[in-house]
Amino acid sequence: MKEDLMKKSLAAAVLILLLCTTMLVAEIVESDFIPPEFVQYMKPLYLRLDIISGGDNIEEVYLFYKKANLDYVQVLMDPGIGMNPYYDATIPGSFIDQPISFYFRIIKKDMLEQTIPGIDPINNPYYIPLKRPAEKQKKVDNSFRILSPDQEYNYQNDDFMVAISYFTLEDQLEGKTIKLFFDRKDVTSQATITSNILVFKPVSVKPTAHKIEIMIYNEDGSVFKQKNWVVQVQKVPAVQKLPVSVNGNLLIDSRLTINDADSGSYYYDADDEFKSIGRLRLWGGKDWFRYKARVYISSEERSTRQPYNRYSLDFFVPHFNLFLGDHSQVFSNTTIAGKNVRGVGGELQFGFFKLSSFYGQIQRHIKGTMELDTTDTVVDTSFTGGYYNRNSLGVRMQFGNERSFYVGLNALKTKDNMKSEEYAQNPKDNIVVGLDSKLSLFKSRLQFGWEVSASLLNNNIAPGVMTKDKLDSLDINLPFDPESFENIFIINQYVEPYKLSLSNIAAEGYLRAFFMHNLLNIRYSYVGGSFNSLANPYLQNDKAGFNIMDNVTLLNNQLTF
């Protein structure tokens, strides 16, 4: 019995260790979402989840929402294609007659899940209160209307004045007398009085409470109408308001790992490790203008590595978005899909037409070295290769609606800057063009999509462009002069391939259906052996095959097969 108990305990410990290891290794999808302050009665609620990093690992994103004690309603969110990936969905207005609770569930390609909020989202979801229409107020006497001063603009400056309208009494003032009192003093003689308005501008006002009273007397001296109120005059603030709203948050995280192991441990010679990150996010706007900024700094940033730090500033106005600094660029799976670009990008959209473009650095220059050791007779050379600056230019034209049907045309140009590094080898030049389309039916529950792309890659542009005669001598026949296209693409003996064939084609088609708590994905992909996109370095070439995945959710989305 004791041996059986020990075996079961050991098996449970191993299982827990494997689960913990899986959770640690799994890549976390970093998102940006700011919940709304309230929902309006019977008005639809639009929700958008921006993906900051890890977007290429996302398979699907779902929105679960409910009201009161009802069960959650599950909705497949629509992916957005643009500079920064996002997923959006709309809760119908007919559902919103009470406060709303919701959370997001991200299904990744490795079949792991991530929720937002991350801790027990079913019992602790986002909770958005309901803002009901204002109730009708009781009828009040509107004989006098105070035009100035109001309670929001009553500062002590030259613009302070008293303005009272009595337009509704204009036909009843014959034979009546109007008097104005400011701080219990009769200032009628200093005021400008017409048949429907009274204006009084004091010489100076002190920053304190002031009583204003208007009275209309009948011919016999009795009071016909009167109104009084108190206004609190304040000092002019020294700091003026910003032209736009500013919101933000700051995160600083530091971790110290101390390795104290015996001589037989794997970590015996491991050094202590200290890591620190800092993240600042700012957002705001005014009227039709919005902006968003992000700064991410890591202690792992090194000049000998590709950048860890991120800096971005985005502007949003009607029909146009501008992205500066680092942003995650997405066109399609075979051109560029989630690669960080440090540069500038933009989106222009009018109705069914959308134009997206970007230009920037996708690989940073890293300095190489070469040292000569001449202390001995034999010359010893120590060489460490560097990396070129790799810049990419992309343009995408899209026609249609992402929620129903669209067709997109992509063009991508990526090239190494040979002048950026002396000790790097084999500078490259790459062109990719592609066409993609998607059809969504039944509120995106059924989707058909496909894309096809072709590429040309020059593995070494250092020798420069070859003349047509030299190419002919190598038995390479081209119907044009390569020197005429030198600014577009450099052609020499290192180009692969020279002619369009299946080897430099990449294509895929997919079917996605979500009905009756059943998510079915069928995808076929083909990537030729000579297809290359330098802006999508993780795309494996020379492969073809089907991928079929079926997810079934039961027990109110608590169990997934």
C-alpha cells in the first residue's frame, strides 16, 4: 500500500511539474485594451482588442458577454488587417438593458488558451455599468435664463460679466421696472437693459462668492418676477488646460535570479541573473483626434543583438492613421505577418477602399570585427561577421469590407544597405507580390479565404547588376536589360529563380466554421523551395500539406475538446 501511495504521489508531482513548465514556456500574447466607462441603454457596444506582441501565434479570439445571472454568450471576434493587428466585435443594442460583463479568450496555434482578464475571468470579468437616459425633469419657471456667468467658467478675469435673458416675458414688460442687484447693491444704472436681455460688466470682481439678483416690479411696486443665485468666482489658474486629454500608466518590473547549486547541478556554473523592464503607455485625444504612445525598455538591450526596446507614437483621425516608430506590420501570411518595423506607416480608408503602406528597418545593423594576430610567424585572423541594416517598403491595396468580402493586393521590397556594415557578408535583395481574399458569411461564423504570393531573391548583391551579355554567356536569357531595373531589383548570377515557377510560389486556402459550439478549421498551404520573404523570416519554405483542427466546447464553454 505504501509503495502504491508513493507511486501515485510521484506521478502527481511529475504532472504538476509538466503543467508548470508548459505554462512558463508558453508565449504570452500581449494586448492593449481599455474598457469603456459605461454602456448606454439599448445602444450597441463596440469592443476592440489591440494585439501588441505575439499576434502571429493567435488562431482565434472569442468574446464572452452576459448580463445579470444569465449564461455567457460566445462570439467569434473579427481579425483586423493593418499596421497593428486587432480583433473586434459588437454587442447588439437589443441585449443591453442591464450592466454588461464580458471577457476575452485567445486560442493560440499551440492549442493553449489565454484569457483577458487573466485571473478567473468567468467569475471576475470586466463589468460595465449601464447609463440610462436622463429622466424628464419637472416643469420649472423659465422666465429668466442665465447666460453668464456659468458654474464652469467663472474665473476672475476681464471676461467676467452678468447676462440674463427674459425673452419669454418680453410681451409682459409694458409699464414694469427691471432692477439688478450685485452683492445686494443696486447696479441697474451700470447695466445695459433691453426688451429681452440684461448685461452687466463689473469693473472688478474678487475671488469669492457673489450674489446676483434680478427683480421686475409692477407699477404699484409689487414684485412681478424675481430670481437670485450665488456664483463662486475663482482665481485664474496658473496652469492652462492641455489642448488634448492625457491618460497613461507606468509599469516597472525587476527580477533577480540567484543560482546556488551544488557541483553536480546543471546550474553550478550559472551566474546570477538580473532582468528589468519598464513600460510607459499614454493615450488620449479630443473630438475627432486620438493618439497613442508606448515606450518599452528592457535591461536585455544590447548593441550586439537585435533591439529589445520599443518606441511608438500613433495618430488617428477620420479616414487616416499614422504610425511612427516601432509597430507590428501585417499584410498576409506569406508576405509580412507580425514583423516589427521601426519606421513610418499609414492607413488611408474611404468606404470600400483601403490603402496601407510602410517603410522602415526590420533588421538592425550590428558591428562585426576582424583582428590580425601577427605575434607569430603564421598570421592568425579572428573574424566576427556583422549584420547589415535591412530596410523594407510595403504597399497594400484592399477593396471591399473586412466583415463581408474583400480582395487585397500586396507588394513588398526588402533590401540590405551594403554601406551600413564593413564586416557583413552576402547582402540580399528581395521582392514579393501577392493577392489575397476572404469571404465571411453568417456574421463571420463561416469564412473562406485564400492567398497566393510570388518572390524573387538575390542572395548576394555585392557584385552589382550583370549586363545582359554576361547573363547570355551564362545561358540565362531574359527578355529585358537587367541594368534598366537596377533601382527596382538587382539581377546577377545569385538570383533564384530567374523565371516564375511553382518553386517561387507560396499559396494557401482555408475554411473556418463556427456553429453549435464547434470550431472547425481546414487549411491547405504550399510554399515552394525557392520562395523567400525577408520580411517574414519564420516562414518555412519547401513544404505543402493540410491542417485540420476541430474544437468542441461543452458545459457552458468550460470544457473543450
